Amino acid sequence: MKLKDARENYYFHSGKTSELVRQLALAGIAVVWLFKYEVLGVPKIPAPLLAPLGLIVIGLALDLLQYATATGIWGVFQRRKERAGIGEDVEFTAPPQLNWPALAFFWLKVVSIAAAYYFLLQHLARTVLPQ
């Protein structure tokens, strides 16, 4: 295995994780929506589902921040290299710290969605499963 192969595996799995996190977030919102009810014509969400819904929204916001931050950082980095006169085919290294903000947002979104599902599944176990 070469470093290039390990990097490709990392990119594949982190991309797939992000994709699944988004799908789980949308599915979680749909489950919360199933439990909504109306009081005097106003939609309400059961109190125990507010925390998971909040965590899902936070997870989606972190997903956006992950990609927006990485876009900004890498855009500035490549522009600086371009202005420094580095040609298209010139090899150079990038400091690993450039990825740290995006990695932090990546792991925070995974934890946020996992926590949301923990609370969501607890609620489902209490309300849907027979006691």
C-alpha cells in the first residue's frame, strides 16, 4: 500500500460518513415530524424530541461549517501559492494544520448526530415499544 492509497481510503470513508450523517439527519427530522401534534391549530413537537431535533440541526450546521471552512482555507492557501508564482505542476507541501478546523467540524457533526439518535431511540423505546 502506498500513502496515496491510504489517503484515497480516508477520502472515500470520510466522504461516505458525511453522506450518511446527512441522510441520518434528514431521517431524524422525519421521525420527529411523525410525532408532531397540534394544539389549537399550532404544530407542537413533544418536549423529549426537542433535544434530538436541536442536535440534528447543530449536526447539519456543523456539516456546512466543515465544508465552508475547508473551502475558505484551501482557497486562501492556493491563492497565496498562486501569487507566490508557484506553477500548476510544481510539488509543494501544505501544513497539516490547514485541515484541523474542518476535521474538528467533521467529528463534532458525527458526535452531534450520534447523540441525537441516542435520545431519539430512547424516546422511541419509551413510546413505541410495549412496556
